[in-house]
Amino acid sequence: MKKFNLFLTLAIIISLSACGPTVEQAIKYNDDIITKSEEIKTKVNSLTESYDKFVNEQSEQYHAEALKTTKEAIVFISNLEPFDNDTSLKAGALVLFKTYESVLEVEHKRLIELMKL
């Protein structure tokens, strides 16, 4: 049993010290994507809250800010290198951000036009 525990301990130490991205790098990569997502969410929330007390110029300003933030996030994610040769997180973020962009360009724009009436 002692040999097994020693072997297991050595295996864990070797695997943790192997070359590759560190935990800190993984956390930073994930945090960068989450930060961009939170920025978009904040702008979109401001836009949707502006609908309650609709003021034409204010809603249009919030719409422009949300769209700008979304486009900047798409560029940021597009330029982000894959993490450890895995593009799944990057690809998922791009799909999400492009969906936000599409909804802002079509649905929210149309909603503001309708509310002007």
C-alpha cells in the first residue's frame, strides 16, 4: 500500500509539473472571455431598462453603446489565441457574441423604431 501511495504521489507531481498551460493561464483566459461577456450584458441590460421609460435619444444611445461593445468583444475574441490548441471556448464565445450582435442589429433596432411610433 505504501508503494502505491508513493507511486500515486509521484504520478501526481509529474503530471502537475508537465509542460503546458498553467492553471493561472487557464483562469486568465476564461476570465478574459467572461469579462467581455459581462460588458455586453451590462450594456444590453441598460438598453432594455431604457425601454421602460422610453426616451428616443436615450434608447438609441444605449443601443449604439451595446452594439459597439459587442463588436469590440467579437474582435477581441477573434484575435484571441486558442487555449492549449483547443478552440471550443473561443468558438462558443464567438457564437454567443455574434448572436448578441444579430439580436441588437435586428430585433432591438426594430423595437426602438416601433416604440418611436
